[in-house]
Amino acid sequence: MTRRKATALVLAALLLLAAAPAQPLLPTARAVTQSDIDGLKEDKKGLNKEKKEIEDQLAQLRNDKATAIQRRTLLDQKIDLTVKEIAATESEIAGYEALLDQTAFELAENEQEEARQYALFCERARVMEEAGTTSYWAVLFKADSFSDLLSRLTDVQEVMNYDQGVLDSLRQLRAQIQEKQAYQEELKVGAEAAKRELEAQKADLDSQRKAADEMVKELQADEAAAALLKRVGLEEKADAYPAQLSGGQKQLVGLAQSLIRRPALLLLDAPLGELDLNYQFHVMDVVSRETRRRNMVTLVVLHDINIALRHAAQVIMLKEGKLIDSGDPQTVIHAESLAQVYGVRGRVERCAQGRSMVIVDCAIEK
């Protein structure tokens, strides 16, 4: 076999190798397209538009108890939309990651094919070098006759066509690789932007939930305040200004302000001062009922001994800051303690309804 024929056979084998498909890489499990991500972005635009409409409605509502339920309903709707936004952004991030995997897979395939084609091109050059024909003209110049020249022209044309095909393929592969590399960078930028957006959405959701919790507390406080005003008999004065309240009503408002805080210990210093008999009874009746209802300790400074007899479970009798006696009112309040503490001659008797009451006969002269 002549060297020319051997060279032709080798070139033919290289052509067959160039035509053979490369061994494929393992494909990704699920195909994701850019249109999938674009669709998610459009969905988020719609959700964001709905949120903006709700925000506009919230801005138009007064921040008072009359609109509290409506505001809470709108805020719940906004929270629901934000949750959907977060789900869409998480799907968008997952789509970016899948696209990045797919692009990396396709890029690896292109690079593998580029390396294979380039290796074949180099192998063709090596074969020609071994044959001593490193150029197309060298092959033609070694022809023995015109018929041999024609035969060699056929071989050269095949080699030229092969080389041109390899070069075209390499150029095309290089263009695809560069295009995919650029697209890969775009995907990375998009994924990072989506991750930042997700963080902002989660922070926004936390803020919205906090606002909703505060609104719930506000509604509960309003309900508790309304219920307490009803129990102290000021339900109809809920929207009144202080100047529109009587002395007794102001005292009841002050009592309600103390009770709304749910104290374990309630201290009242002379709460009946300047009150008429009606409000003296009313205030102490509320204090007694709320003390029992809340199971709390209430300490009241009183100057009216009969009010202490009627409402107190325990009394402490003081004289110039010194403890005289303490205990059950029926046991502690008697003629001797009245004389010692108040300087009066008095007695404890029962009225027609069986209630104990102090009757003062006269003051004890010093």
C-alpha cells in the first residue's frame, strides 16, 4: 500500500469519527424554560398590583376603632398576597437553579464536542505530517502523472471539505459556548436578585404579621375597655371628653384605667373624696365586684367607717401612723377602737336589714 493510499484511508477514518455523535452527558431530571420564570414574574406583578390596591384602601381608612375590623380584614388579605408572592419567588429561584443546571449541562456538552472536533482536526494535521504532506500543495506536487494528480485532487478536495467543516463546526460551537456563558451569567444575576427579593418579602411579611398582631391586641383592648366601661356604668360615656364628665364619672374612669391593666394589687387612696352618696356607693360597689371577679388584692384608704364595714373583707385601723388593730371588720370595729382611733363615743349596731353600722353619740372631750 502506497503512503498516499494510507493517508487517504486515515483521513477517511477521521471523517467517520467526526460524523459519529459524542457520548452524551447525563441530562437534568426536569426541563425548565425561561418562559416559566417569566410567567412567575408576571404572576408576581399581578400580586403586587393587588397589594398596592389594598395599601391604598388602608391609607384611606381612619386609624380608629370604627374601622379596625375593616383594616384587619384588608391586612389579612395583604398578608395572604405576600405569602403567595413568597411562594412565587421561591419557585422563581428554583427555576433559575434548574436553568443554571440545564445551561451548565448544555455548556459541558458543547465544550466536550468542541474538544472532540479540535482533537480530530489536530489528528488530521498529524497524519499529514507523518505522510510528509503538511499542505494541500505538497500532496499535489508529489503526483507521478496527470491521472495521479486528478486522483490526488479528489483526496485534497475531501480533506479541504473536511477541514472547512471542522472549522465551521468549531466556530459554531464557540459561538454557542459564548452565548451560553453569557446566558449563564444572566441567570446568576437573576437568581441573586430573586434571592434578595425573597429576603425583602419575608421581612415585609414579618412586619405585616406584627402589625396584624398589634391590631388584634388593639381590638381586644377596645373590646375589654368597652366591657369594663359597661361594668362600671359608663358605657354611654365612652366617647365623652373629660370636661363632659361629673366628678363621680371621672373617678370611675380613673378606676377603669387602673383595672384595664389587670393589676394583681390595686391601691386606691381616698377614692370617695368629693363624691355624693350615689357615686360613693357606686364606686365601692364596682371595686368590690371587680376585686372578687379578678381575684386580686385591693387596698383602699377610707375615712368613712361605715363604708369599711359594708365593703371591706379585712380592715387595718391606724392612728398617727401606728397600727391599732387589723382583721375582720366585725371584730376590729367596736366602741373601744372608735374611741382610740377617732376620739368619739360610738357603737356598732345592726340596721333593719341586718347590716352593721356605726352610730356616733358624741366626741370625747380631751
